[in-house]
Amino acid sequence: MALVQRAKVTQQTTFEDVADLIFKMAINEASLSTRLDIVFDRYWDKSIKYPERVNRGSGTCGLKVQNVAPRQMIKQWRKFLSEDANKTSLIKFLADEWRGEKYQEKLAQLRTVVYFTYEERCFRLTGVRCLEVPELQCWQEEADGRMLLHAHHAVKEGYEAVVLSSEDTDVFVLSLACSSIIPAPLFQKKRTPTRTHLIDVKQTAESLGSDVCEASVGMHAYTGCDSVSAFGGKGKGSTLKTIKTGGTVRRAFCELGQSWEVTDELFQKLESFTCRLYAPRETVSDVSELRYRVFCAKNGDVESHQLPPCKDGLRKHAMRANYQTALWRRCLMNNPECPEPTDSGWVVECVDGKDVLTVNWMTVALAPSGVLELLACVCKKECNMG
């Protein structure tokens, strides 16, 4: 989808032109390769990425195109792409177009084999025909993990090296974790406005070590990603240094996502780490106690983001991070069996007439009822809030 976002589309461009343009861009991206895999996200209403998509303005434009037609002109390309339902319609249209004889003829002059996805399906296009690929059917939602599934398949088919063209940090972290399973050189290509970088994932993984690579998946989710919130003002750099030194923190992040549940023992390790994140010199390992100590130390003159979350909020955070990490750890599976996210820190709400997943931040009250009354009371004489 990053390739689609880069496409230069004018008001005179038709969807048929878009199919040609994106196909050409993808072929140019893989000009030195004999195999090209175009992997798309899937867009679900009940997605753990829904809150992040709302933050990015997705699904709020009100411009929905039910049926994408080849000759249809595109009036507002950016608004069109900001609606998830439109992206799904576009991906279906591209898949239908690319399966036609026109694109087989385009490939007849090249030596490239093209794989492309639509929903759970995958197709293999050559200069002769287009066939569905059952072994690459996949029910994962995110392209980040599915790219690694395709990379693994390519190596098993005999390809000597794989380049992942993506600017996404998730892809880099996942490729580090999967590099020991994919027995071939693995690279990530990242673009900037002025240059293109090629990162040797295998070399990076070897320098970090297998344990750090395994722990980095849990660390990345726990410290903030598209589906899990970050700790205010706390970057990933210090956490990465911590897991490089080994110890309890590294073991905790290696354990994160191995199962779908967060055990009490694992949560205690994560809680202790979170306390060190906010107060490295304190010895307390209870976040609620640490909140109180930090508040008192600053005489109440403290912003909320400077305080660690309370224990109930942190447990919900750990559950969401564990769920996301568990999905990532299963990215080389076609159809991983996943429990409902509602058991892991999300809740279903009705928004604009459709059921979506939103974050379940806490299950306990924000504060004792007496405190809430004092904060909300505007009575000048006798209080009437009771």
C-alpha cells in the first residue's frame, strides 16, 4: 500500500490507468529480480489497528466508492485512499485487472514472475497464465507479517536472496526475528526523499544475537507500535540497550507472545521493567506505588504523562502488547489460530453504525468516588452531587 500511496494520480486518471501505473512501479522496484511479490494489507472493521487508523484520518472522509470501474475517473485520490473500504475495493480491482491477458503480455517480454495478493488469496502471474497459489493462501491481516511468509516461500522455491521493500519498522523487527528461520540473505530496502538504503538484515541479526532478535519483537510491541500505545516520553533506545545486556528484561520480552495469555509471573517482570523505565534509581516494583512516590516527590506538580500507568492500566497494556507480539511470532503461518482481541485489552463498540475494536484502557474507576466528586463539583454552598 505504500507503493499505492506514492502513485501520482491526477483528476484525469482512471482506475485502469492506476492499475497500469502501480504495476509498472512495482516492476521497476524489482527491476533486478526474477520474482516480485506484491503483498497488500487486509482491512477489517474489527481490527486492533482501528484506533491508529482513526488517528491517521482513515475512514473519516465520507467518500466511499462501492464499485471501482476501469474507465471511472478519480476526482479525489487522497480522500479515496483515506477510506478503508475504498482500499479493499481498489485491491480487488487491481487483482482482477492484473489477472487479465493484458498483463500476461506485459510479462512475456520480461523474466519476472509476479505474485500478488487479494484478501486471503494469492495469484502467480507469468507471461503465459495466471494461477492461484494455494500454499500462499493466508488469513493474516497485516502485510508486514505476510511479507515474511512470502519471503520464506521464495527461499524454499530456490531463490538465493530476498529484498523487502518497506519503510516500516515493524517489517525490520519481524525480519530480524525470522532471519534465523529464512536460510538466505535477507535485506530491507528503505527510501528517503534523496536516497535508497539497503539494510543487511542477516548481518544485523548476527551482530545482535538470536536472543536479542527474539526479544526485540516483544520489546517493539510493548514500547509502542501501531496497535499498542507507547509510554509518554520513553523511547525504544534505552530499552534496546537493556535487552542487549541480558537478564530478566530480555527473558521477559522473549517470553512475551509465546502464548496468548500474560501470566502473573510475566506481568511482574514487565511491571518491574516499567518502574525502572520511569524511575531508574527507585527500588519499588509496583507501578501504583511508584505513581504515588513520583507524585509526592514533585509535590503534585507533575503532568500525567510523567507518571507510570496504574497497575490495572498496565495489565491491559501488557495484554495488548502480548496479543500483537503473538500475532507477529506466528507470521510464517498461513492461518494461525487467534483468540478474540476482546480478551486481550480491546472492546467492541458501535461507531457510525458498525462494530469496531477500541482500546479498553481500564476496568477500575479512575479515582475513588469522593475524589471524583471533589474534582467535578461546582457547588458554591451546599453540595448537590450526592
